[in-house]
Amino acid sequence: MLISLEINNFAIVNDLCIDWRDGMTAITGETGAGKSIAIDALSLCLGERADAGAIRPNTERAQIVARFNIQSLPKAHKFLKEHMLNNEEQDCILRRVISKNGRSKSYINGVSVTASQLKELGEYLIAIHGQHAHQLLLKNEHQLHLIDAYASHTHLQNNVKDQYQHYQQLQREYATLLKEQQTKAAQQQLLEYQVAELDEFALDQDEYKQIEEEQYRLSHSQTIINTCQQELVALYEQDGTTVLSQLQHSAQQFVNLSGFDSNLGNIAQILEEAVVQVEEASREIRDYAAHVDQDPLRLQEVEERLSKTMDLSRKHHVRPEELYEHHQSLKQQLDNISSDNARIDILEQEIAHTLTAYQHAASALSESRSKAAKKLQKLISTSMDELAMKQCQFAIELLPKPELKPNNEGFDAIEFLVSTNPGQPLQALAKVASGGELSRISLAIQVIIADKVTTPTLIFDEVDVGISGPTASQVGKLLRKLGKSTQVICVTHLPQVACSGHQQFFVSKKVVKGETFTSMQPLKDENRIDEIARLIGGESISETTRASAKELLAIQAA
């Protein structure tokens, strides 16, 4: 429940601190005094849009602080825990600061948060029913919202939303693939031709490099053989003047010289190693020359494959060494198109399955709504009798329309119907109900819905507009009854409703040195009697109006 509200430099409020109690609290005041100013400030503290116009003139910033007891609010506790905003106390403090540049800062338990987080938490703390709620009642989507709120079947609504979102996701993917399929039809034909051509050629990885080397070797085989033979003779086979014999002679000379100077032994060793290297090189040359392939047919085959590789590379606008990877890329593109086509077939089945699941979920929601509508219709009819509308008939027409396109709300069409006079047929609320009748029906629904929700604080901001007399008295009793199970705060101009409060605040304003100040004070005993008398008879309070006020207070509190 709301424990306290502090308002600083907001609108025409300088400093205001209000301590709230449980039960029903009535707020009254002079016209133009700002009876709803506390509600407006509280709305900002709960995340509503802020602007610099909310700041009191000639001040730098406005600040609103609201303290709540959340001991019996598991959803609020869960929110605080999930966002690491919880504290050890059972109280939760919300704060909103608005600067004159229009920017605002939001805090929960002293931690900076976003306005949207304030708003989300606020939904677990307070429900505000504004003075224009009866206008919303004319809208079919709001009527459906009321049915859902009364039924408290969030799990069924979430199931419908989940199935619908899944259905939408599949539909989007299907539409995208279908569009791509149409644009890729020509591309697929080209890819199939290109892949088939490259498949037939079947170039292996690194093959181009290998055949290029082989072609170079085969085309120069005679030169290789001749050179090998010439160098072999020079190194090893020429009588007396070979490189090998010269090295052997030099090595022996330095071996002999090392006997005179040991430092020359290293040179002798190097020359001996050179002799071994030349012998090994000669053997390698002899073996290589013996196996050099002089195959004109193989050379022709290699040159033809090399030429074909070059031709295909030019055709596909890639370098010859890239042709293999290009082939693999084309095959992957073709596989992707084939996979997309297969995915389209799968998606058609998934969409049909998801649509069936959505229809089942929507049917379950529709059935729950139908049951809730019957109960709500009966309760509203009873409340209308209590609100001096005994001649009126009220009905809720809920028509499942499975042919409607899937959407977040299911496939129910709804209409609130009313007949305000005997013998008249039931018609849509918007066609036949007057402003006063709308206000009473709206109030009846709000009280019934409020009794079903778990929000501990309910605020009614002049929802009694358009009613008076015995009806107003009954409205007051309804709100007082509601206040026994939850905290109710009601801004009103009706004495009957004000008398029904377990406590009452009076809002007034005064002008000091050209500045307007608003105050809000609790009323007790004689002060409350005087305020009720003012509501009954106007500014001129007489003993008659005071007596009427005392009597009304006793009646409404009974």
C-alpha cells in the first residue's frame, strides 16, 4: 500500500507531504485548487511522461517521492530482486526528479533506473482509474481488456501471444524465402550449368600448380637431360680434370700441409667434405637424368588440361589457381538454394502446425472469456440495479470468429450491449447510453474489476462524474466496501462519496505575494463536517447544511 507521498516544486505545490492510511481515503477541495494534483504527481513517480511544464515557476527542479509497503506483494519483490533493487526493509521508495530542461531522473530504493522500469514496478503497486475511463468503455478493445482482467487468465493470453509470435516469425521467414526463390530461379539455372561444367572438368585441389610444374618440366626435358650429362662429365667422369679429382688433390695437399701447421687441418677437413658432397651430387644427377620423362603424349595431355584450366578461369573471371575454390563456392551456393527450397516445404508444414496450435490456444482463451463474460454480465447487472439503473438491461456479446487473421488477442469479437428502457432492444453501448449512464456502468465495472486484481492501492480520479443523489450515495458505499479489502483513494466532488471515506483530505490554494500555493490537509471532526456541508450547500455553510452533513456521514459510514 501507499504509505507516504512527498511533492516538491510540482505545478502549484511548493512542499507537500502526505501520509496515507488503509481503507478508503476521499480527497475533496475547492474548484481549481488542484484536487488531482497528488494523483498527477504520483503518476509521474510511477513512470508517466515528464516535461518541464510540471515544474513550479521560478524553481530549478521538481521532485516526487513515494513510499510503499510491499510486504504482501510477491510480484513487486520479484521485480526488485531480478533488477537487484531490493533492500532489507519491507518498504520500497520510488523517486522522480524533473529538471527545468525537461530531463528527468528515476530512482528505486536509491538506485538510478529508467522511467520504463518505474512504470513496470508501478503496475504492481497502484491502479489508477481516471475520470475519462467511461469514454474508454465505448471501445471494443478496452471491453475485451476488461473481460481479460476480470478472468485473470494471463497464462492463456500469453499462450496465444506466444503461438501468434511464432506463427508470425515463420510467416516472415516463409515470405522471405519465397521472394528469394523467385529471384533466384534464373540464378539457379546458371549455377546448375556452371557447376555441371566444372564437375565434368573435375579439377582437384592444388592440381593447377602441379600440372603447371609438370608441363614446364616435360617441355624442357631434353635441356634438362643434356645439362645433367654435361655437368656430370665435368664433375665426375672427365679424365684427370674433373671437379672431383681437383678437390681430391687439393684436400690431400692440405692434409700434408697440416703436418707443418695444425691450423690447416680445418681447411683439409672442409675440402674432404666437399669431395663427399660432389660425389653425392654426381650420383643424384646420374639418377635424375636416368629417370627424366620424355613423353610427348603426356606433355600433350598436360598442356591440354592446362589450357582448359586457363579457358575456364577466364570464363569464370578468376585466376587459374582460384578455379577449384570457385567451383566449391558455386556448389555451396547451389546447395543453399536447394536447402532454401527444402526449407520452404518444411515451413509450410510448420506454419500449418503452428496455426493449429494458435487456434487451440485461442479457443481455450475464448472459452475462458465466455465464462468470465457471463459472470461479469451478471455482476454488472446487479451493480446497475444498485446504482439506480433498475430498468436497464446489460449484456456482453462475445463472438468467436476463427476466420479472423491470427493476432495477439485471439479471435474474439466483443460488444457491450445495453437497453436503457423497457421494451427497447439491446444495442451497442456507444449508441444508446447517456453520459451519466456510461459513468455509472463504467464505475460498476471498475469496482468489480478492482476487486479481482491483486494491486493493493486503487485510485479513482473523479470517476463519479455525471452522477448525483441516491446513485452517488450508492457509489460511495461501493467504494467504502472495496476499501475494506484494499487501499482506495478517491478524488471526488460529491458529498455522498466523500462521506464514505474512512478518512478525508481537503485541498486548498492561496495566493501569497503573487504566488499560488496548494496545500492538502486531513480533515477530522468539525472540519470534516464543515467540508461536507460546503459540498452540500456551497460556500455558505449553515446549521442546516451542517446537520445534513452529520447525518450523511452517519449514513455512509453505516
